[in-house]
Amino acid sequence: MTAVRLALAQVDTTLGDIAGNAALVRAWVQRAAAAGRDLVAFPEMTLTGYPVEDLALRTSFIEASRAAVDDLARDLADDGLGDVTVVVGYLDRDVSVAPGTSLVGRPAGAVQNCAAVITGGRVAARYAKRHLPNYGVFDEFRIFTPGANGLRIELPHGHVELVICEDLWVEAVVAELAERSTRPDLLLVINASPYERDKDDVRYELCASRAARLGTTVAYVNLVGGQDELVFDGGSLVVAADGSLLARAPQFVEDLLVVDVPTATTAGRATPVSAAIAEVLDPVAEVWHALVLGLRDYAHKNGFTTAVLGLSGGIDSAVTAALACDALGADHVLAVSMPSRYSSEHSVTDAEDLAKRTGCDYRLVAIQPMVDVFVSALDLSGLAEENVQARVRGVILMGISNSEGHLVLAPGNKSELATGYSTIYGDAVGGFAPIKDVAKTLVWELARWRNAAAERRAETPPIPQSTIDKAPSAELRAGQVDSDSLPDYDVLDAVVDGYVTGDRGRADLLAAGFDAVVVDEVVRLVDRAEWKRRQYPPGTKITKKAFGRDRRLPITNRWVEPTADIVAP
């Protein structure tokens, strides 16, 4: 028995950098060639980056992608790699439809999410994604026109069937393959599947079930890297027909996964490769790595090498600072302590301690003189005075950013965003919010995990234990703690998860055992804070439903959850 030597190139692309992404493909094909490959596969939309959103509607962008795939084929041949078969995702259009033409029920121009099969210095075949997702962060059905036909790649050592991402999830595609008289030796799936918690298990189970249904090996290559609020985790894998795992790439890093896929032909390989099976990260480590990669790529792909944040001594800013140090390097992070008259002594000492532990740059700017000017000039008191403190801090951070070129990081978490527990134009200012989709209870878990990881490596834990242990407080008035305004975070996070992530109404939440008073208060807070969330910086998505692309609700909205059960007629 022989094998198709398959190389899955799990790469980190930059959206819109078509030339740079093509150069990336050439470099990774060179690496794969050294491994004696038969087929090298790249993720979905590799040449353009993903998701392209409304760039797909620009004729100039479409034509640049189409030209780039032809140029890539010639360049690979010039590199001496014309004998390599390469599958690469790109943006194309149905050439049978004139550019700009609007067909009933289809986007103008018949733009398609495609894969090109390159060999011998030319594009030998193309495949258009047949099933377009239209849920969560995906709106491909609005942008793309679906393909209609499958594609089988004939290699000297076997037959490979090609599909793109969502096609694998659709039963009709698998049923069509199962009904064929000749099954493929390999089902190759190219993907740009964003990360969310616990998704890795779902992908493996899907691949295993499809492999069993077809009696063939399934290879799943996934994109890695950050793109705005999305982060792609890689984790490419190959599953045998019996459901066993043949190979798996690590998560959150670029990787070339090489594996020999057995086929039914007769000639044999003299030296089979030993495929790698990377360990899956534990659930909290997985989130930490997702947040680090999301922050790093957002900064670097947008031209930032350094970041600045306010360091209050609290858990949110501490975790944000530790993430920034891991993502950008401690010497590229500036932490600014900005105490007011209500700041406790330990807030300043904990901030100083974290800076020493991580090695990041640290400054102290006392804000009370600036606050006093605003308060006296405008005769402010109460909530208005509290908000001035936060807004002065925001002005300081933005001033430093404008002067020195740092990316400002907002430290707000998902629990705060849900309830509107933040000051607009104050602690909400920034260019990126690393823990925007992280519930408060998970923030504490991340802090404990990161400290424990440091101890395992005989390093100094970055987050002071006193920061983890103390009661959270905005410290905008004397004796203030979060529990003055919000339910206990264990309860709050559970209700927010049900209402926001699960789209469960009041009656469902009460049936789940939550207290009616708590539910009504949390629902009220969530509903009235939509306008604030619209103005919050982007941040890495880690859950099934994050605020932003996932959850699109109107700001002007008089719908309220019924306080009594609605009986259907």
C-alpha cells in the first residue's frame, strides 16, 4: 500500500495583503517540498485573508485576487516547485456572470469563496464553496454566490476530494460523496474556522463522523492568527476512516503538519513520515493563548509595536497587562498608575508590584489636581464627579498614545460590558479591549492559571496575589465595591451567559432557577447598555456569542422581557 504525502500549512495571513500572503504561500511550499510532499494544502481564503467582509464587493479587490492566484502558479514554477500540487484559498467570481450584474437572490458580481488547485505552473482547477454560513459572525450568504459542483483531484498516489469549511458540516455534501461508486482516498477540507471555547472537540467529532460515513481519511487544515475580533486557532488535524487521530497541529501557532495518508494503489513509500500529534491545551490555557494571539496580531497588523494601559491595581487591568506583556514583550508595554483621592494605598503598591514582576515600563500620574479643576469649574458631584475621574484617566492615556504612538488597551470585561458598568469616554477608551469577551469569573481563573504557569517554569508570577484576593472596586468614591451595584459575579455571569449567549428570555431564566429580582435587574442593565457597547473598542472573541458581530440588537428599542409568562394561543 502507498500513501499520499500530505502537508497541511497552518499559516497566519494578513487580510488585504495579497502580495504578502502569496509570498507566505511560496515560503511554506518550499518547506513542504523538503518533506517530499505530494499535496500541500493552505486554509480558506489564504491569499486574501479572512473574513474579507465587504472588500469582496470591490471589483479591484476581486481582480487583484484572481490575478494573484495565476501569478502564484507561475512563481511556484519559477521557484522549481512546478511539480508540487498546491491547494490554496482565494477570492474569485463566477466568470459566466458579468461583473456588477445583480441576479435575483444573489449578491452583485457573483463573487465566490474559492480554492485553486495549482500544479505545473498553472491553475489546473478551481472549486467554489457550496454552502455559505449565515449565522453568528458569518454573513457569507450576503456576500458570496455558492458553487454548484464538487472537485476531485487526481494524484499519482490517490484521489482527493476537496471541500471548503461549511461544506463539511452539511449532510447533503457528505451524502453525495457516499453515493458515488468510487470513494475518495482523502477528503481534504480547507478552513478559516474562528476560535471559541470547546470548539476543538466539536471539529474532531465532526471529522471522525464524516470519515466513518465515507470510509475515508479526512484532513482538516485551519487558519491561525487574529483578525479584528476573531482569532483562528489552527489545530489542523487528520482523522482515519476508523475515527482514530493520525495527526494534529498545535494551537495558536503556525505549523506544517505532514502525514502519509494510506490509499488503495500499489506502489509503496520507502520512508514513511512519523506524523505529529500535538496535545490539546487545557480550557483556561486555551483562552489565554487565544487572547495573547488576538492582541499580538491586532497590534502588529495595524502597525503598533507598543501598548499603554491604565494599571489600577485591580484584577482586570492586571490580567490585561500580563496579556500585553506576553503578546508584545514587557519592554513594549507601558503601565500608568493614575490614583485619585479615593484610590487605596494597595492600589498603587499592587500596580508597582505588577510592573516589577513583569518588567514593563511604569509611570505614576496623580489625577486629583486635574479632577479638581473640572469639578470646581462645573460644580460637579455624585456620579458626575465619579465619571470625571475615569474620563481624566482616559484623556491621559490617549494623550500618551498620541504623543508616543502606543496602542491604548481598555481593560473592561464581558460582565461590565453586559451591565454597562463602565464610564464611556473614560475606562472605555482605547484601540483594543483584550478581555472584552471574558466574564469576570474567568478573569480570575486566567490570573490564577498564568501565575501557576509561571511557577511551573520557575518564573516570577506576574500578578500579585493581593490583586487576586481583594474585592473588586472602581474606587471612584469612598468605600466603593462592585457588589454595591451588581449581583455577585458568580450569579451575574451565569445570568448574562443565559440571556446573552443563550438568548434565553425571562421565563426561561426563572425556570432555570435564577432569582426573579436578580434576573429582572440584570436584564434591565443589559438592555439599556447597548449604546455603550456600540462605542466600545474591538476585542478578541472567545465565546459562542460575543458583543459585536455576534449580537446585533437595536439601540432604540422598547421591547422589554415580559414579567409574566406568555401563554401561546
